[in-house]
Amino acid sequence: MAVSKEARDKTGGGKATGAASPNGQQPAAEQTPDLGGERLLELYRKMLLIRVFEEATQRAFRQGKIGGYLHVYIGQEAVATGFLDAYREGDKVITAYRDHAHALLLGSDPNAVMAELYGRGTGIVKGKGGSMHLFDVERGLMGGYGIVGGHIPLGVGMAYALRYEGTEGIVQLYLGDGAIHNGAYHEAANLAGLWGKSGMNPTLFIIENNQYGMGTSVERATAMTDLGAKFDSYGIEHEKVDGMDVAAVIACARRATARVRETGRPYAVEALTYRTAPHGAADIKESYRTREEINQWRQRDPLGLVEQRLLDSGAADEGRLGALRDEVKARVDEAVRFADESPEPPLDELHTDVYADVAAQQETEPTHA
Amino acid sequence: MPELTYRNALRAALTEEMARDESVVLLGEDIGVYGGTHLITQGLLDRFGAKRVIDTPIAEGGFTGAAIGMAMLGLRPVVEMMTWNFSFLASDQIIQNAAKLRYFSGGQVGVPIVIRGPNGGGVQLSAQHTHSLENLYGHFPGLKVVSPVTPYDVKGMMLTAIRDPDPVIFLEAGALYGTKGEVPEEEYTVPFGKARVAREGKDVTLISYGRQVNLLLRVAERLATEEDVQAEVIDLRSIRPFDEETIVASVKKTNRAVAVQEQWRFFGVASEVAAVIQERAFDYLDAPVERVSGAEVPAPYARNLEEAAFPSEQQVIDAAHRVLYREG
Ligand SMILES: Cc1ncc(C[n+]2csc(CCOP(=O)(O)OP(=O)(O)O)c2C)c(N)n1
Ligand SMILES: [Mg+2]
């Protein structure tokens, strides 16, 4: 059953309360849990790893060491950090091309992730996919995908498969605000709602609403800017969360994952967040938004918020935070060094992995090339 | 003659035709406020307004279908595919509606639409973002498919495309947007169905389209200087309609041919070239026609693998040697 009309009217969609984000939308959730100093520090370390890692990838892109497209997660760290905090073994995670953070949070080796971006044979998919196609199946990462919306039906199908096999697993399906206007989303959400009626679709849709799909703001992409409401049509309940506040995301994620796990029915969370970096490393044009807007969101930088909380509560002092930064930076430096020193993939890798076995591949090769 | 980049030549064609013909409208993702991710439509929103330069959500099937509907009522939409890789989502509309409407309406409606955007690989975008789709769209009767490679041709063929009464698949050489060439100031058009002899020669014919034409020109230069072999280079430009005459005339002169394509070997444009030659110039051939194609794998990301996946100068030279019986 969808959220009641009254609830929507009160909150502008979903059951969110709290301070308005800079663009006037209603984010925030219930009372954020008291996470405790050490736990908060641990979350901070995770977000910092993402931030520092992403900054290193931007530098490497500028140096020409990373090619193709590169989309970083800077500004959005609290979203995946919060939701993947509720990840349990057996769950599956699927997302689009902005996927480095998801891999790092699931425990993928930063060396292998960086090496992938460098196109090295030691990369997490052997240098074959690059930034947009990170996979770590052992850790539940079922991929990054390059075609906007294209991965959404896959996630819904995975959720069915998890129940079919009788597991307790759920799918965390991440999608952008831009992807929700694509037909693939609408067809897949309808299926999820339908299959969920018989408990066969434990999909948690997580909309990373970073306000833009490339240069197009949400307002310029749809007349119904409450993205959670798109799920109403398919009988999927939804809420919003302040995607800049990792504690709020964690509280929401715990509840949302538990209900999806218990019911086998899909649920959706619209995380209100912001991409402070350009869309892709090559897209330097920022004519579609203002400096002031970026700065305004930066004031609620997800890392900054946690730092403040740590300092205010006395859980950490500047010295401790500084030591943590050094530690994370050293880890990322190591990943960069590893990637830089790794060899290119061997040329015969070109022809592997097209089919399950190389013999099948050879059968489809021209006899005379 | 002034020099323009491929990008600016393309924009000039769009601008001039929009100024000349009020029925021309543009649709696509980030073509207006953002100015186009490849800057082809930069400045056009300011000049022509939001009614004619329509920014769309990421909904290729929807906006391409809507543009086809506009065309059915006489507008002349030019739809930008941010890259042709995203056209698979629109391909149902393109193939099932645009290509066939005239036919299954018994001639009552036409679809004067142009769908354009960058096509082809070479910039490490890996499997989902690297396709060369000439043969796919070229397969369907009802569509016209062109693939210009020079600034001169891209402008002249865009004007032809917009004025054409039928749907045109306009495949741009995305890797070459920044390259320059001569483009006259006065209006001109370049017809469809006419290949271009990009370099004349008498010893062997090298045939391709799109950015591979530049590869062939480099190869021809090497063959000339290093081995005194004079290669003729044919730029097909137009895939459907397909210019058999220019190919056949050249092969009758050189008696040897190599067809090159970035796309996969099986069922590709080069196969069509080879078939036409054996049908119409069999008796003139001194060697079997050779094809050089992309490796039969989805495009890899790593630089060295990607390089190995596309035709190289050396592969083309080896193929030329084979048809010239100069192996080894
Ligand atoms: C089908 C398709 N159309 C267009 C693109 C080009 N493109 C890549 S990312 C993007 C914006 C997507 O925005 P959103 O879903 O909000 O994700 P974000 O980049 O903000 O994380 C576009 C248009 C694409 N990759 N796939
Ligand atoms: Mg977005």
C-alpha cells in the first residue's frame, strides 16, 4: 500500500520531517540514533576513504592515467555508506556507473578498484570494464552499468531469484534521479510491485537524488518532482531521507532493509543529496548550476557534518582526525602505487570471457582474419 | 575557403537550416541549457528558443517516438542521441515506426526526421559505450544511413538529411569532432548514395567509412612512400543508399580490394562491399577481397586491449599485401 495522501501532503512526499535542504525539498528523517563515538569514527573513516580515493582518481584522470568516463561520488558519500551499513551477507547490490564507493564499502580491495580504473590486468574486472563496470560478486556487488536505467530490471530480477532460492537476501538497487524517467525504471518498478504481492520481490530501491542528471535538474526533467511519488503508481511504499547525514541514512536503512527482508516486498527511499563534483571528470562545463548553490550544499558536506559531530561530542579531537586522514591517505597512495606499477592486461585477455569457454569463442571467430 | 572543425560545420548546418525552415526543431538530452555534451548545439537555445530547442529527460524511447510523431505532422525534428549507444532504447521507435510508417500507411504519412550523434569507439569507453552501428540501421529498408567523415561532408550531408522526406540515421565520427577541414561559405549540399574517392590510385582499392577513412589515408601514404604502391581510398559516406558504382569502377581499375570497418566482421558493411564486388566485378579480381574488422569481442576498457580490438594500420597493410601477393 502506498503512503496515504494526507501523509504526502504534510511532508511533500514520503514520511520525512526535519530541516529543508538548500533547494527547499524536505529531507531528514526521524531522530537520528546516537551512534557512539567509536562507531561514528569508523563511519567517518569509510566516508573519508571514498572521498580521498575519488580525489585521487580525479588527479589520475587529469594525468591521463585513467581513460574513458570517470564519475565520482564526492558529496554523496553518506548515502551508500549509510545503506551499505545495513548490508548483510547474501544481499546483492547493483548500481549505475557512479560505483566506486559501493565497491569500497562492500570491502573490495582498493588496489584492485584503482587498478581497474587504470586499465590494468590486476583490476577488479581484469581491466576489461573500467570505472563504470565494477563487479565483486563474492562481496555482493553485481555491477556497475553504463546505460542509464538499464540495470534496474536486473536488480528486480535478482530479488526474485533470491526468494526463489529461498534465501533471506535482499537487493539494494541504486538509481539516479535522472534514471527514473527512463522506461526501464517504470517497467521494472511495476514488476517489483506486482511480484512483491506474493513476497517475491525484496528490492530496496535507493534513489540517489543528487539533483541533476548531467546538466538537467530534477525540475527540468519532470513535472512531478517528488520522485518517491513515482513509486505510488506501482504500489510501492516510499520515504525520503536526508542523504547528507549518515546517521539519518543509517536509521532509515536499518528500518527499510528489515522490512524488505521480512516482507519480500519492495520499498523505496529517496535520498536527497548533492554531487559537488562535475558529472564526469571530463565534463568541466557547469553552466547549469551556480557556484553559490554548490557552496550552499557544501555547508552540509557529509564528511563535514560527521567531523563536527565528532568534535562537538568530544569523541575525537583534531589530532585524532588528522591521524585518521593520514592513515586513509596512505591507504589510497598505496592503491595508486599498486595501480601504477601493475602491468597492462595480457593481450590474450582480449578474447576471453566472451562466452563461458574459449572453445565456444573460437567457434564464432572468423576462420581467416 | 574557411576552415571549420567537424563540430562547427555540423552546428553551421543546423543553424542555417533552422533559420531557413521554421519546421526544424531539435530534441535531445542536455542540448539546450547545457549546450550539448559535445557542444554541437551550443548557442542554439539562445538563438531559437526553448520551443525549438527541446531539452529532454533521459527517455530515448519516449522522445524519439515523440519526434517521429512530430514528423508525421510535418515538423522536421533533428534528434540528438547523446551517443548512438543509447539508441538501442530508441531502436524500437526507429525501426518499428520511423522506418516503416510510409509503407504500412500505404504512403499516407512520411517521417522526415534526422537522428544524429557520435558513433564509434576509440576513447576507452568500454563495452556498453562502444558501437559502430552502420550495419544495424543499414539493414532496415525505409531508413537512410550516412556516416560522413570530413567537415565538408558533414555540413553538406546534414542539409541533405534535414530536407530529406524520410528518416535519416546520421552517424557522426565522434572521435573527430575537433578535426578541421575546408567548408565553403556559400550553401551547398552533398547527396546521399555517392561515395567519395578520398585518394586516387591504381594498384589496390581500400574501402571504408567514418573515422577508419583516415586510417586508410595513412596506410595509402605509407604504401606509396615505402613500397611505391598506389592505393585508391574510397570513403563510402552513405551506407544506405549504397554506392555500388564507385566501388565497382575502382576495382575494375585496381583489380584488388580491401574493405575495412571498425565494427565486427560478421554481417558487417565490409561483407556487403565484398559481396557487391564479387557480384559485379568478379572477372576483374586478381585476388579474393579482404576484410579488416574489429575483433569479435565486446569493446574492452584497457588501452592496450582496445587498441588490439580495432583495425590497425599494420592489419590493413598486411591485407593489402595479401591481395597484392606481396606476403612475407
Ligand atoms: C540510456 C542512456 N542515456 C544517456 C546516457 C548518458 N548519461 C550518462 S549519465 C547521465 C545522467 C544520469 O543522471 P542520474 O540518473 O541522475 O545519475 P547521476 O549521474 O546523477 O548519478 C546521462 C544522461 C546514458 N549513459 N544512458
Ligand atoms: Mg542525478
